[in-house]
Amino acid sequence: MLAPMDALPDREEMYDALIRRDAAFDPGYESQIGFRDAFEKLFGNPPGRARDAAMITVTRIHSPLGAMLAGATDDHLCLLEFADRRMLATQIQRLRKYLRAQFVPGDHDILAATQAQLADYFAGRRREFDLPLTTPGTDFQRAAWDALLDIPYGTTRSYLEQARAIGRPTAVRAIGRANGDNRIAIVVPCHRVTGASGELTGYGGHLWRKKALLDLELANA
């Protein structure tokens, strides 16, 4: 359950507390050398571009909740995950297959915009993101992810309500799986889906982050 408004710390106290957590949940991306080493372990090959392959540019983004890995095609954000997420390698392989793409580290306008908008979000200055997205998946998955974008900032829905929102009221478990397959954390707000009684369940980026995101939004709603 979310805490009542009078039980939440003020915005500055919350933000400072989240920042202090960053160091404990940053898996070795504190330098370019560390990033390259992590990249090679994660992708199984040195950074580079294969001939005739599409390119996904990736970079690390530091957030108050820990390091994130962001990826963009030529014109869309396709990946934004916490770097310690258990399914990160699986999600990367799925993107490689769906988009027939090679991952390379680098700079990109979309990634710079993502970093700036995330900073505003964590500071309580942004409620909606204005980023071009690509979310390859099944028809059901895309419907579930589109429904996530309709959940207003500072509110939550249950998995049942999400299933009803896409016209599949009996597909509650499938909605949970689709949420788990979301590759664009925070921007596509799967953290806003809770259990029937408001309990926090099923967040690949760890439940303490889900609670922190919901508390942040509730405090600024």
C-alpha cells in the first residue's frame, strides 16, 4: 500500500535519500573502462558494428535509483533498464532479434533527451515523457504497454484493471508477464501496476525501486 501523504518526506528529503542509494546499486559503470568491460560481458562481443546490421546506440545513465542502460535506434528509444535487472541480458537478445541490430556504445540525441527528462522526473519537475519509442513485441504485449502509458502520473491500477483496459479481463497473468517484458522502465510506467489490494508485486527492477517511484510520484502529484 502507498503511504498516506502526511507520512511521506518532503520532496527534497526524498530526492536526497534516493541520490544516496546510487552508489550502492551502480554495477561498475563508474568509468568508461568499467562500462566497456561490462558491455563486453553483457553483449558477449567487443563494441562494434557488424556490416549491414542496424545500430542501437547504448549508454549508461546514472539515476537516483541506480545505474541504467539506455539504447536508441536511429530515431527511437528502445531500451531503458536498471543495470542490475535480472532479465537485462535476455531483453538485449530479444531486441537484437526483433530489430536485427548490433549494439554499440556512444552518444545519441535521443539518449541525451532521455537523460535530461529522467533528471526532471526525479526532481519532481516532469510528469510525462516526450520521447519517441519503439516497443517491438507481440500484439498482446504492445497493447499492454500502450495501456501502461494511459495510467496517469501519481496513480496506480491493478493487473485486473489493466487486463480490462485492453479488453482481455481474464488475461491477468498474461498482463503480469507483459509488464515483466517491458524494456523501457519508468517512461513506460509498469511500476504503476499493483496487486488487487494495492500491494507491490512483480517489478523486475526490484520492489524497493517500485515503491520509491510510486512514493516520488504521489508526493508530486
